[in-house]
Amino acid sequence: MAWSSLKYLPGQIGLALVVFGIWEGLVQADVLSAHIYGYPSGIAAKVWGLLSTGELFRHAAVTAFAAVLGFVLGSAIGSFAGLCLWLNETVARIVRPFIVAINGVPKIAFAPLIIVWFGIGIESKIAIAAALTFIVSLIATYNGTLETDRDLLRLMRSLGATRLQAWRKVVVPAALPWILSTLRLNVGFALIGAVVGEYISSQEGLGYLVYYSGVLYDLNGVWAGIIALMVVALLMDRGVTEIDRRLRW
């Protein structure tokens, strides 16, 4: 973490303490029901219990593995496909309606199909995460190629460069900021894919923990799973930020 970011840490901790303090106070005063909303001290006890048994680490590791692998596969393949579409305008125009149509459908609707195709193991969770990130990367990257400076492309053509050479030297570098910006969005989509897959069919993972706790009306367990998901999301986002920093420089 950059030192410039640390100066905000006391304020962030203070805000969290104020929110949790008000929440706890409302529950203790019977303004809010602990059975419906949960309460911070109960959540802390639940988290500690799950950490003591190692259960929380196990669930978090399963979800993080599926989300990260799906994120990498979907983002890499989608970005490469988006870049390649620029090479052939005819192909791009043919597939564009299909891309728009697929993008218009909530990708979660494909989850049951993916579960059937890949089974109930972790492979299906990876596939769902990859599917969600693929389409986002594909569209964003292709749009990035279309924003390439036309003067640079004309200059390349005047120098006798082929379309492939212009793609390598101009289009790919121009689309890189679009690709990097999309990675941060894909962190959320990858986690959504992994968690939804665990909701549908799984016996491990944070999605399973949240779903199972909800079935038992264990709201503190639900919040424990949600907090763990937030931690995983923050760690993934931090990784993307580091990648962004290195590639931009």
C-alpha cells in the first residue's frame, strides 16, 4: 500500500467503528432485531469461531481460487479476442449483433447450463467466472481498438506498414488502458460468477457459506461470509492495481 494512502486509514477505521457502533447500539436497544439484521458483536464471534476451526479460510480459498482463475482466463481470452476483431472488419460486423445480444442477457442466466456442462465441481465455478469476465473484456477491448488515433494509423499506412504491423505497434498499445480499466470491473464479475455457482451447487466456498447460513436464518454467518467476500475482493483489486501500475510505467 502506498504511503500516501495510509493517511486515510484512521478515517476509514473511524467510519467503520461509527457504523458498527450505531448498529450494535440499535440492536442492544431493541430498535433492530438481532435475528433479522444480525449484530456486530455476534458477527465478530461468528468470524472468530470460523477462523478458529479453519472453516473460513477453507471457504475463502475455494472462492478465491475459482474467482482468480476465472478472472485470468476470461479477461485474457476476452481481451485477445477483442484485439483480434480489429484485424478483420468483416468478421467484426458479422459477430457484433451476437456479442450485443449475449451482453444484453444477464450472464447469470447461463449458469445452470454451465453447471450441466462442467459438473458441480470447481470447474463450473471457474467457467461461470470466466464467462462473465470474457464478454466484458471483449466489448471493452474492441471499443478501445476503435478509439485508436486515426492519424497514427494513416501514418503507419503511409510508411508501408501492413495491417498486422499497425495492430502490433499502434492498436494494441492504444487499447491497453481500456484493458487495464476493465480488469477492475472484472474483479466484481469474477466473484459474482464464482459465488453464483456456489449458490447453485456446492458444498464449499463463501457462496455456499452465505447461502447455507441464510437457510438456517444465521444472519451473523451470512455477514461473516459477506465480509470475507469483501476481503477477497479488496485483495484482488489490490493485485489489479499493482498490475496496472507496472504495465502503465
